[in-house]
Amino acid sequence: MDTLLKPTHTDLPASPRRDQRPDPNHADCRGVASVLSRVGDKWSVFVIMMLSDGPKRFNELKRMINGVSQRMLTLTLRGLERDGLVTRTIFPTIPPRVDYELTDLGHGLSRPVEALGKWAKDHLDQIEAARTRFDKRGEN
């Protein structure tokens, strides 16, 4: 019986030895990957978009971002603050008021995030049509 799983591409590079130094041309990949995982996360994108026009309180953000849980919003804001994209300001009132605001670095990111959101909105029909065509191919 013939199988489709024939090993045809067997000329693979050897795995690097443990004592080998990493390729210096790829040294920053891990750092870039960690940044992209933060800014590419859907909740981070929504938070950045919602904060682009000024500071917001936690519950205000939660109401604006449909579907985000309190825990996920807390984790997202904490991660964005850790990365220097958002500041958290506590006002000594009763009860205490906490505002979240984009830093200069965060504002710099809001422009590409908004452009990506606009692109997604502008091309949503084409993407959905492509998905439908793809899914129909699998039904045959």
C-alpha cells in the first residue's frame, strides 16, 4: 500500500549542540517575540485602542471591552504597565480612584495598532469569504 507520508525532505540541518553559542544574528529574536506576544494579544490591543484617547478607570475599560473578564483585564493592564506601555495612577480619594493611561511608548504603539484594526475592519468581508471557501474545500 502506498502512503502519502514518505520521507522526501530528509536533508535537514543538524540540531545545534548544547555547547554551541546561539547565532548572534538571531540573538534578539527571543526578546522581540516576548514583546510581540504582549502587543499582539487581543486584550492588549483592545486596551491600547481604548486608552488612545485618554486615561480611563478600570470599570470604564471593562465596560468598553466586550467579553473581557475582570481577571484578564487586570493581568493585561499589569503586563502593559510592566512593559512601560501603560501607567497606573492612584488618587487618594475615598474610595481610591485608579486611572490607567498610555505612556509615550504606548501612544507610539497605538498608531500601528489602530492601523491594524482599521485594516482588519476594512478586509473583514474578504477574510470571511476566504474562510468560507476554505471550509467548503474540506467538506468534499
